Amino acid sequence: MYDQQRIIREEVRGHILKAIDRHRPEATGIGLINRGLTHLGIRLQDDELVGHLKYLADKDILSSANRGADWSLTPYGVDVVEGSVERPPGIPEMSMLSHAEVQRRCEIRWRILTVLDITRTTGSLGETVQNCLSDVDFVVSDKELNREMDYLSAKNLVLWKGDTASLEWSAYLTVEGADVVDYENDAPAGLARPKKFWEG
């Protein structure tokens, strides 16, 4: 009986994380999370949902704003959803995203860093980054680009400023980002950085 309850709790948390991930980079309100769960046939009282959200926040998977009204994934939370890090206790083993989707996100992030590396001293505008990705047959929507810029910024790999709800922004590599691109530091989880081909 207890194991069944634990499995149900973990599955609910997994669906909560997927619902919040779908709205990145915007924060997701409790009402929207609950509607998504209801659509899946999961009905929770408000206090039950808040309990799950606080549990995930205590594990540094979620962060909240507006006194807990809006919720976002932390960079670590994104890594958990994408399966880039070991699954922490209390989170389901279910696959939250397809392998292809995770690979695409990791590739977009690496390509963003390489574009910013080319413009290291001057930085790049959002539209320029998007056009550079398109030029190498890697078309990304505004939302995809902003979602991955938000992730890279939260990991302190890029400095991202301006209107981050559109493409009216500029971005630069941070020192940490430059060290990752230069292979001076290990690549953090969530990046599809190629291996050093020059070392065989």
C-alpha cells in the first residue's frame, strides 16, 4: 500500500515538472499547473499541489515567485527533467522528454555558445544568434532560443540582457562560458559539447 502511494506521488511530481517545463522560460502559475494535471485525470486539492511544489523546491528543482503563485524550474531542475543528471530520490524514473528533444536542446545550447564565442568581444543580438543558427540548418523559434538562453544565463555561462520576452536582447559569454567553449573546464550537464577531436 505504501509503495503504491509513493509511486503515485512520484508520478504526480513528474507530471508537474513536465507541465512547468512546457512553459519555459516563463514561470507557470498554480492554476495552469492544476489545469494540466486535471487534463491528465489527476485531481489535487490546492494544498496537495502546494505540498508537491514545496517538496520540489526543497530539492532545488523548482523556484517560486510572487509568494508561491508562479513556479519555474531551476537549472538543476531542467537537468533532472532532461535526464542529464542522476535522478534524485522522490522523482519518477519515467522518461519526461524524448531522447530527440533532449539532444536538440543540448545541441542548441552548444551552438549558442559557439556563436557567442565568435562575437566574444562585441556580444550578439538575439536576432543575430537566431540567424546564425538558421544559417547552419538549425532553425529555432523565438521561444526555443529564449528558453535556452534563460538556461545558459542561469548556469552563468552567458550574460543576457534586454527584453528577454522577445529577441530584443544582447548576450555575451561569461568567463565561465568562455572556459567551457575553450575546453578549459568540464562541460556542465545539458550541453552537447563535442569531444576534443584533436586529442584522438
